[in-house]
Amino acid sequence: MNSSAQGIPGLPDLTHPHELVQFGTQALKGSLLIVFLVIALGIAIALVSFSLRRHPTEQSLFFGEWAIHYAQILKGLQHLALIIVLLITGFFLCSTLSNRYHHWEQAKVAQVAESVAGDKLEQTAPQIRYVASEPYTYTTRVKDKIVKVNDTQQVNRLLTLAGSQIKVKLDQSVDVKGRSSIYKVDYTAEYKVNNPLTDINSFFFEAPPPNAYSLLARYKVERDGTQLQQRNPGDYGFPFRLEPGAETTFKVTYQAQGGPRWVYNAAGQLLSKFRLTTIANFSPVDFASGIVPNNIKTERGSTEFTWIFDDNVSVKNPFGVFTNTAPVRNTGIIPRLLLLAPAVFLWWIILLYLSLPMNLKNVAIAGGIFFACLLTLTYLGRLINPQLVWTMISLVLLTLMWGLGSNRRASLAAILCTIAGAVIPIFALLVPYSGLTLSLAGLLSAVWLAVLHWYSWQSVPTEHDK
């Protein structure tokens, strides 16, 4: 597996035993602290009541009032403890799912990258080299005198190709492991050479094969229909003679295999009467380096790219074709949503508490349904569009939440709380305009609470009414 396909660093994971042990230890310490505080409060109330034993009236009032408060505190602590347990458990569940989803996304990206990995096949334009004698001057010391000497030196010079007609056929296959793509190249090129010099007729035609090939077969260089022979292994320079003003044609052919990208490098030469036709018998494929072809033709599963340069065109970057993989879009959305899901759950539960009478059983069931919906979204989101998945899950969630109310109006309140506190916030984290959508969810929540409590919307029974 690619080293980049890892989970999110620093997040707790339920599949790591040492993290579970560490969390359990900390949770036990926190629970004991809360228990001791509650017991200490009870003992304090008992001591104050005992100190007022000589004043029965005051003792009765104090003990009766604080006994009610203490009972309410104990009841509130039960709800608080349940919500904390749901939040912590949900956070560990969501962090684990976030790690798994991030790992899956990175593995998918690594798989796509591996499918087009490998060095590119780069064909360099051939060079016409000749050796010329050029005068040069240097100074030397002779008998304590500095003397200027005029001499000649042999230097390499290059001719510009008079014309290039290149045709490349590309087929794509996969390697032995079945992961990376391989190009099979059938290369045919004709190069015209013109001798504009008046005093030189000896040249070298240097036509190297493509760089980074894994297999090279049937490499052949012909001049005017006559095959030229290599003098040394690995030496792709062919000497020839061409009289001043004369013209000749070289033909280069070969078959090669290499990485999933083929480009042509002009090597700084001016391209004149140049035509490159590349036929890719696979898809998807696109042109490389931003050098736009003059013509693109697609038919019967193959795409033909044609570059035409008539007169003295300089192309700095290599240009050609490559396998165009489908981009892996919208990565990181589900992991971000899962990390923020406990906060959304808390938002939703607070809305329910402020709108409906909630008992421990209802809170536990609602929490289980919420995180079960997220679990379903995580795994179905790999196969189907996550926004569509959440739309379907939301219908199920709203249907279940209808049963939270004891009557039609209470059920309607539960539906409104679920829409403003759960459905829209989760959907907001799935769409590009997350901030705007979350703002609308917050506004809807505030408007609902204002209508419910400020305008005496007496449709929802309170705990006292029950």
C-alpha cells in the first residue's frame, strides 16, 4: 500500500486497544469525581439540616426545599451522564469511521496514481551534427615574451531539420501486477535534411530511441530506402555524406514499451514543415504539456491528435499524449462531517430538550438512531453520491422521529427540531456552501425556539403537564 494512504494522525481509533484502555481509565476517574461531588452535596445538605434540628420550622423548610433541588440535580445528572456517554461513544465511533474513510480515500487516490505511474516515454528530435574548423586566437609565453597565436579548432555544429513527418500509434495494456498502465508504441518518422553549407559534406545523423523505455524492438534507420547499420552497440549516430545544396530523407522506425505517457521533445530546434500525428487506441486520453493540437479526431474508440508547424516554430516543452484518469473529487468531506457529527448531535439534543419532554429512554434511542444514520451514510457514501444517500436517510430519520411525540403537535415539534438540528446541518457539511447552509439551520433553530417559548405556542406539552 502506498505510504500516503494512512489514517488521520492524532485521532482516536476504537480498533486500537491501548487507546481504549487509556480512555477507560480517564472515564473512570471522571465518573468517580462526579459521584464524590454528588455524595458530598448530599452530606452537606444533611449536615445543614442536622444543625437546624433545634428549629423545626426552619429545618423543615430548608430540608424540604433542598431535598427537591437535590432530587432534581440527581435527575439532571442522569440525563447529563447519558448525553456525555452518547457524545463520547459517538465521538470515538465517528473518529474511527473518519480514519477508515480517510484511509479508503487515500488508498483510492494512490491506486489511481499507481495506474499511471512510471517514467514517460520521451522521444527527442534527431540532430544533424557536423564538424567544422573555426579559427581562434590564444596567447602564450615564448622566451619571456607574450606571443599571440592564430590557430584552428574542430567544433561540433548542428543543422536544422528541413522537414519532419511523424506518425505514432499507441496501444495501452497493464503490467504483470495488473496495476500500472503500459504504452506500446509504434513509431514511424521521416526527416528531410538539406545541406545549405558550401564547404562541408560530411555529417552525422543522430537519432536516439525514446528515453525510459522498458523494451525496444525493430529499431531501424533508413536513408533513401537503404538501411543504415550501427557501428557500435548503443551508438545511434550514423555518418553520411551530403553534397552542398543536396537533400536526403531519413526514416526512423521502432516499437517500444514504457510508461503511460508519450511526448516529443524538439530539443531546442526550430520546427519547420513539421507534422506529428499520434493515434491513441484507448480512452480516456488527452494531450500533454498544454501544446494544443491543431486537430483532434475521435472515432471507434481511438483518438487522433495532430500537431502541424509550418515554418520556424520553437516549442520549449515536450508535447504529446497521456492517459487521462478520472479525478478523485470531493475527498475529505465525509471525514470532516464525521469529526463534527458529535457537535451536531449535541445541537439536535438541546433543541429536543428545549422543545419536548425527554426521558432517558427517548434520548438513548434518538442517539442510537442518529449515529446509526451516520454509519449508514459512511458506507453507502462510497457507492452512491453522499448527498443522495443522506436525503434517503433523512426521510427514514424523520419518519422515526415522528414517533417521539405523544400527539400530532409534539410529533410536529420533533420533526422541526430534527430538520433544523440534524438533517440540514449534516446536509450542510456535504455541500460546497457549508457556511451558508449551517447559518440557515441556525436561523431556523432560533426562530423555532422563539415561536415556541415567546409566542406561547401551546401545542407541545411540558413535563409538568404530563
